[in-house]
Amino acid sequence: MRSWLKVFLIGLALWVATIAVTMWTLNSNLIPTVVLLGSFLVPVTFVVWAYERGRSEHVTVELLFRAFIVGGVLGVLGASLLETWLLQPSIWMYMGVGFIEEGVKLLALLFVARHLRHRTLRDGLVLGATVGFGFAAFESAGYAFNAMFTESGHLSLQQLVETEVLRGLLAPLGHGLWTAIVGGVLFSGAGLLPILLAYLGVSVLHALWDSMRGIAIALTMVFTGRQWQFDQLRIGQVPAVTDGQVHMYTFLDWLGLTIISVIALLWLRGLSKRPQSQ
């Protein structure tokens, strides 16, 4: 059995066991364990998978560990500070989030790889993915922690688990994928322009991913909106929606996420096929 599959199955078993014991005993001391296991399971699994597929004499397990922990923590700290200082609620907010988060992950990658003398495209893919998955793991832990609290102030293990499952399913198509692309271009020996274009491209994909709910709502209204709904919107009221509009919104939301993911995966595949001498 491959190492990444062992990591996933063992981690999954521990996470499920922890959830079961927490539900059975109502011991809130176990909640941090549920949060950490659920948030780190998929990111760590994919880091092991990437390392096995892109094994290199230059990228050691120690370096991978630093990239995941140090790169991930520096990324979330930098993103939190910059987003607090620079962003205000607006239609362009998610574009700012994309540029900030992809920028801090790129800087974190440069920091953890600063002593790496020999760099190849494959090294950049693996280390970039590792920094990205580290970022995703710590970010997911925060989302899971917040999801645990209900509006009435009580703790909800169900909401926590649902959030971790959803973010775990989407994790391979997010931060790790985008930072792997930039890392591969950066370490491939390409000039400044290809690196800037890669950064611009993944930042736009990131922004579209984060704003897809709003885009899906807008498209649903364009395609199926009724006059009375537009009238309510004009006076600042939130109109009721039909069952058909709910289904349309869900379809457009997932269609958009799928298109973004396919673009990123094809981009990554194209990079991975390049000769290592580039």
C-alpha cells in the first residue's frame, strides 16, 4: 500500500474515532483533536502524494515539514494582516483576497526554499503544493472552529464536522493547486514575466473561486429573475426565491467551481510535462 493511502486511512480512522468518542462522552476537551485531524487530514495526504510522485534529492522530508508548517503559518498570518489593513467590503474584495493570499504564499515559498541551491520545476511543484496545503490546513482549522458555534452560542459538533468534510473535499482543488503552479513556474528558470503572469493567473482563479457564490446568484437572477424580485432589490429588500432558482443557483455555483478547477488542473498538467531543464 502506498504511503499516502496509509496516511489517509489511518488519519481518517482516528478522526472518525475521535468524533464518535466525543459524541459518546460529550467531552469538549476532544474538540481540538477533531478540528486538527479533520483540517489536516486531506492536506497532509496530498503532500505525501506529491512527494512520492515528485521525489527529488533536493527536497527532503525536513524541508517539506518546514514548508508545510512554517510556510502555512506565515501565509495565514500575512494574509490576515494584509486583508485587515487593505480590504474593505466591495465588489472587488475577493479579487484583493486572491492577490493577497497568493502573494503571501509565494513569499512564504521563497522564504522556506531560500537555502535550496538546486531548483527544478518538479521541486517547485512539490514545495509550492506543500506551502499551499499548509495554508489550507490552518485556514480550514479556523473555519471549523468558527463553524462549531451556533447563533445561540452553543457548541455544534455536527456543524464542525460538516465544515471539515466540505473543505476536505475541496482542498485538493484550492490553495495547494494554485501555489504548486506558481512554484513550478518560479523554479523552472523562467523569466520574470512568466512568473508574474502565473501569479496573476492563479490570483484571478482564486478570486473567481471565492466569489462564485455571488456570481451564481447574479447569473440566476439574470436568467430567471422576475419583475417583483427586481422591484424588491431596488428598494433594498431581499426577495424570496423560487425552488427553481435554488436549483439553478446550485448548478451554476458548482459548474463555476468545476470550470475553475479544470483550468487549474490542465495548467498544472501542462507544467508537469515540461522538460526539467526548462
